[in-house]
Amino acid sequence: MEKIMKKNPGYFCLFLLPTLLAFMIGFVVPFGMGIYMSFCKFNTLKDLDWVGFENYSKIFMADEGEIVINSFWFTALFALVSTVAINVIAFMVAVLLTKNFGGTNIFRTIFFMPNLLGGVLLGTIWKILLNGILISFKETLTTSGINGFIGLLILMIWQQVGYMMIIYVAGLQGVSDDLKEAAKIDGADSKQILFRITIPLVMPSISMCTFLTLTNGFKLFDQNLTLTSGGLQHNSEMLALNIYNTFYSRVGWKGVGQAKAVLFFLLVGAIAIAQLKMTQSKEAD
Amino acid sequence: MADNNLTNIKSDDEIKVKRKKSDIIFTVVFSIISIFWVYPLLMVLINSFKTKLSIGSTPFNLPDETTFVGLDNYDQAVNTKMDFFSALINSLIITILSVALILLCTSMCAYFVIRVNAWYTKAFYYLCLFSMIVPFQMIMFPLSKVTDMLGLNSPFLIPIVYLGFGAGTALFMFTNFLKSVPLEIEEAAMIDGCGPIRTFFSVVLPIMKPTIISVGILETMWIWNDYLLPYLVLNIRYYKTVPIVIQYFQGSFGQVEWGAIMASMVITITPIVILYLCLQKHIVKGVLSGAVKG
């Protein structure tokens, strides 16, 4: 089979070429342009002006630098807090929902539901809900960064607990009951069984879910845009939204926006690779 | 699931009475927690019958004589203010075409990548994996310009963009599956006189069915809900998708059309929830097979 497919270029054109062409248009070319354009000043594609590292240095200068740094810490803190909160809650829910009591299937169904709706709808729903509560304190989601932070946190927990729970439930169902039974006979209490047997055995699910929630946290955009749209004076503007606003709500800053996007890519990429390396080394043990 | 039930029945015999009590407590506690998951969606439904001012100021109240507007909001969403149905149709066209295109092209591509051992298939495969960790913001501006130049800014052509940007995940899942398919099956087909094309469509593709369903579900969930890519790529004056209109009408138009937004959300969410209840098993499977370590 391999010989036939290698020999006749027709098979290459039929099987690989369509995806390859689309991948060029949808990824490779824009990616390459993106890197080049981060060193240019421009408004459209036709007025590219090479400026070297000027865009990169502008990111960290004066007022702009302050906004970017704030946005970075907001994002990093949010990614961290949401990762811990979502995974702890999802794991607990999964442990309880793998016990057999009435309605576990219905509860799983309900908790997963928000994932079908998408960031824009979720953000819209929670904007109405949370502003409806905050109005009695004469505040809104945008009046302070803390409001925005907590609002986003509630929203993301509400959305992602169900998703991660599904992964944890599958992992927990893979832990054999014989092992737990044996430990019980040897005199282990339920806490010891959880920490010494269950958690080590579902480690692959745990690292998968931490990976997903952490990268989701860093890359969060839709929910940020609809729920707070960055808040007043950027007080809840995360990195992805900050880049978007640099591109589309300021004149003459597109080059800086692209430079920010390159750094953002390096940051997200580094986190993803570090996490994968950690998972791999753990699985090798 | 089945194993779980069996072992639990065994242990139930020993501590039946004690379990029953704690079971009821668990059911009650989770029912209360579930309210927090159901209420936000219910609130959308309730508010879709209220005036737009009362939605913003008192979202938790039930409609009364002064705030109840009947189906006015739905009328506005569909007929006058939002032109919601054309957005719904655009979303449907884009999602169905893109998912079909992705499934067909990437499954064929994955087959070629797995069966043809050459430097270019390997390079392409790793480049696709690499694309999975690149955030959209990195390429959004050049992408929107390139697609504009090529005229890919309509619902019928944007699937090409989705094929390009979404190739990574799909290719990864398909190749992962194909690695475990033994060559012997295909060799048998070859001896029977099938060329690569017939072998792929009549032998390999049917084996891939479970993965195709999983990939299809993951891609559908992504594309149906995607906001930024279509917003930047589509010619927004003529073509809007569901997430785009819902965000668009919260934009800077003075007063936000909460009524029409609520009604359109109800129209969007209802079929999704029904579809979800029917396809739940497949959706859960899709999520799980997407969560293999990447």
C-alpha cells in the first residue's frame, strides 16, 4: 500500500493536499506573517514598515507597561486560582457521583450542560445574574477588578466543573474496587484509600485536567469580553482581550498588538510544553 | 458502569441500612447544588417574557402585569430588531459544512500520514501538533487579512479556514486511532483488488466510525460556539453567526436590547439541550477521547 501511494502523486494530491493547503492558509502563512509583522509598523498589509524591536520595547514602556503587567498578573492569578478551584470541586463531585445513589446520572448530565453553550452565551447569562445581585450594593462587574475577577471565577467554575468531572469520573471508574477492598481489609481508612490509592491511580486524569484548565485560563477571551469587556480602565482585562483591544480599539498600535501576541504565544507555548514534560516524566516513573 | 453497579450491590448487602440513609442525604444535597446549574438557564427563559428594562434592573423577578410582554421579545428577535434567523442559518451552514469538510479531509490526511512513511508526512504531522498550542490571537490579524484577500469571508467558504486552523486536533485524534489498526486488514483488501482509494473508503473509514463521531462532536461544539474567528473572518455586515449577534446587540447602541437577546438565547439553547439529551453518550465519549494526553 505504501509503495503505491508513494509512487503515484495523485494519491498525495487526493489524501494530503486539501488539508495541507487549508493548513497553509489557516495557519502556516498567518503564523509566519505574524512573526514578521511583530517587527513592523502597519495599519494594513500594504504599509508594512520594518522597525526592529520597537514594538516589543513599547509594550513595557510607561503607562502601557503598567496596563500590560497588571493584565499579566490578573491573568496568571486567574489561571492559577481557577485551575485549583475547578479541579478540586470537579474531583470531589466526581468522587461522590461514582458512588451509587439516586440520580447520579441526572446530576452528571446537569453539570455538563453549560459546556454546550459557548463563552458568549455564558458570559451574557452571568452578566445579567451577577449585575442583578451587585446592583443592590450599587456596584457592577466592571466597577472594580475584584468584582470582575470573582465574576469570571464563578462563571468558569460553573462552566468547567462539569467537563472536568466527566474526565475524572472516567478515571475513577478505572480504579479497581479490588484494590480498595484489599486496602480496607489491611486496615486503611477511607482517607488513606483516597490519598494513597485513588489519587495516585487517577494521576493521568488529574494532569490532563490541570493542563486543560490552566491553558483555558491563560487563553480566556470570549467570557472576558462578554462578562466584563475588560472592566473600567482595564481593571479586569486579561491578556487575550488586551491584545485584541490593542489591535482593534487603538489607531497605530497594530504592530505593538502583534508583538504582544508573539509574547503571548511564547508564554502559552512554554506553559503547555512544561506541563507536558512534567506529565511525561511522571508517567515514566 | 456495569461493573460498578455489581460491586456496589455486593457491598450493599452488608451495610444496607446505613447506606440508604446517606444515599438520601447525597441525593438531596446534589439536588440543591443542581439548582445553581439549572437556575441560570431558567432565568433566561423567564426573562425572555419581560420588558427589556426590567431584565436589566430586576432579573430575578417573575414577570408581573407591568413587566410581562408576551412574545414581543421573540417577535423583535426574529422579525424587527435582530434578524436572528439569518444568524441561526449562517451558524448552521458554517458548522455543518466545516465539520463535514474537517472529517473528510483530515481522516484521509491521517490515513496518508500513517501509511506513507516519508519526511514530508512527518514534518506535516508535527507542524499540525505544533499548531494546537498556538493561541488564536497570534494569527488573528494576518489570518483575517489573508482570508479577505482570498475571498473566504462568506459562510460557504469559511469552512476552509476552519479546516486549516482546526486540522491539528482532528489529525491528532485520527492518527492516534489509526496507529492501532493492523495493516493485515488493508492487505487483504488489496489482494482482493482494491486500490488505496477504495481500501480507504470501504475498509478503513468504517473502522474509524467511533473516532469520527468523537471528532465530529468536539469540532461541532467548538465551531458552533466560536466567536472571534468568524467575527474577524466573515464579512460582518452581511453575515453574522449566533454568538456574533448576541454579542453585537450588547454593544454600543445606547440601550441594550435585553429582551431580544433573551428571546434569541432561548431559541438557541432549547434545541441544543434537546440534542444534548439525545446524544449525551456520544458527547461524553467525544470529550473523553479528546482528553487523551496530547
